[in-house]
Amino acid sequence: MSPATPAAPRDRLRIAIQKSGRLAEPARALLASCGLSWRESRDRLFCYGESLPIDLLLVRDDDIPGLIADGVCDLGVVGRNVLSEQDLAGQTDSNARFRELRALGFGGCRLDIAVPDSWSWTDASQLAGKRIATSYPQLLSKWLAGQGIDAQVVLLSGSVEIAPRLGQADAICDLVSSGATLTANQLKPVLTLLESEAVLAGPAVDFEGMRAELMELLLRRLDGALRIRRSKLLMFQAPRELLPSLLPLLPDAEEPTVMQIDGEERLALQALCHGALTWQRLEDLKRAGARGLMVLPVEGLLA
Ligand code: PRT
Ligand code: ZN
């Protein structure tokens, strides 16, 4: 991004998202599901909002908090790990510079401390006097201070997981999702410092005028889109007398629509469920007498 990029105009909203990487596609897809569409600039760094005055700036994820702090962008989609680290790094007092407006349900990972498999781990006091390699020095130092542990923070910008094998550190503090990278490097996770996912971030101060209106509209649509993502329409049939044992199995469902079929005794039900409809839940429903179970995606929802 050019350093001369001007501040976001007051009558439009400008959102920074990752140009490429783990959060790039899901961020765009989520914003598109809120009815946003764009015309892309030739250099593929800027997307001009067509359906609404909401533009995108495509950047490296690490630049997003700084762009918000400088007012170049109004909002950003970034991992909580990056936002929290940079929030701590840039604070001149203890006040947060950024606000996490919504958790977005993708890019999930944990910031973990991991130690060599060979350690017999008991508790955090074992880290005292040790060297811990990380790309998250602020979050790690804050955590160590909170625990009263005196350890050395070794700052690395990448390949943190090989630091113990190279003799650069005794333990690491890094992002983990499946855990495969740790296993491949003979490390094991022992503590979680932060549960992370992609978030919509903004400055700690409120917007005014048109930007405030646009943000309200965006958040309203985002809430609807996030709710729909988690929602499924469940359809099944069951004998009427089994209803009292079936309905408690749907605690996250809205009032089901019940239709009579085959005279009085057999019912067809449809319920909008807002939680995960796992195989386990479907099997529980079947055991309780539900038949013809069908789970359908929800494309739109207007209360
Ligand atoms: O180019 P740019 O700077 O924009 O991208 P980047 O390479 O810095 O970021 P990217 O795309 O790798 O990650 C962006 C964000 O995705 C991170 O800031 C996190 O919020 C989130 N995320 C989710 C992850 C992971 N999962 C993840 N597993 N970011 C990194 N990892 C790495 C981790 O650092 C480790 O090396 O994957 C490895 C561990 O993965 P597992 O599955 O083996 O445990
Ligand atoms: Zn990055």
C-alpha cells in the first residue's frame, strides 16, 4: 500500500481486509453475503463499493490495525491475535485503541505455549528462567507478568516452531489450529493464552454522521448473515404422542411449524435451528422417534 493513501472519506466506509491468506476469501464472502458488491481497481488493492458506499482496501493482515489507527480505514477484518498484539504494542496508556465489533466465526486458532514432547509438564512455573520464542511478544509478556513468571521472550518473525530444535529457545508461544505443526516438530501444547478468530475491528471512538449510519447498517446485515450461517431448517415426521420427548431435543430451535398428515396422529414438523445440527443430534432425534429427517441450508431470513 502506498504511504500516501488518503484518510477514508467521510461519506463512505472503508474496510481493510487481507489481500491473500487465510482470512482473505472468507472475509470477502461474508461481506458479499451482506449484499455488498464492488468494482476492483486495476492494481487489485482497492475495491470500490457499488451496491453501498462501502469500499475495501486489500492489504497484509499485519497492516490492518495500523490503518485503522491512522484513519486510513474505518474498519478491518483481522485475527484477534493480530489486533490484540498491536493494541498492546501501540498503547501509550492502558486504554484500548481498537474495538472488536463482531466475532466472525472463521480463522479460528489458539495462541498456545508449547514445550518439547520430552518435558514432563506440571504447571506454568516450569517456564521460569526459560527462553520462549514467539511472534507475539506483547501478549506473551503481558501473560508472563500476570502470572508472575520471569522468562525471556525471544522475538522471531516466523518459523517459531523450529526454535527449540535450533537451540534458540526452550519453548514457544505460537498460533495453533490443528496441532499438526507442533506434532511435526516434537512439541506439545500446554497452555492457551488467547482463543482467536477473525473479527470486525474498528477504532475505540464512535463514528459520526454518514459513517455511523453505514456502520449500523453493516452491523445489522452482518448479524443477520452470521445468524443465517449458523441456522439450518430441520424437517422430520413423527407420531403426535412422541412430540413431548422430541421437542426438548431442539433447545436452539424457534417454535416449530407443525402440520398434520395421515389424519390426527402423524405430524410433519419443520424447525429453524440456530445451533450446529451434528450427526449425534440427528441420531438422538431418530432414537426418540423422528423419521425422514432432513436438514436444509437457509438462504435468507427476515424476521
Ligand atoms: O500475508 P499476510 O501477512 O497477510 O498473511 P500471514 O501469512 O501473516 O497470515 P495468514 O494468512 O497465515 O493468517 C492470517 C490469520 O489467520 C492469523 O493471524 C490468524 O488469525 C488466523 N489463523 C488461523 C492462523 C492459523 N489458523 C494457523 N494455523 N494463522 C496461522 N496459522 C499457522 C501457525 O502460525 C502455525 O505456523 O499455522 C501453523 C499451525 O497450524 P496447525 O494447523 O499445524 O496447528
Ligand atoms: Zn501477516
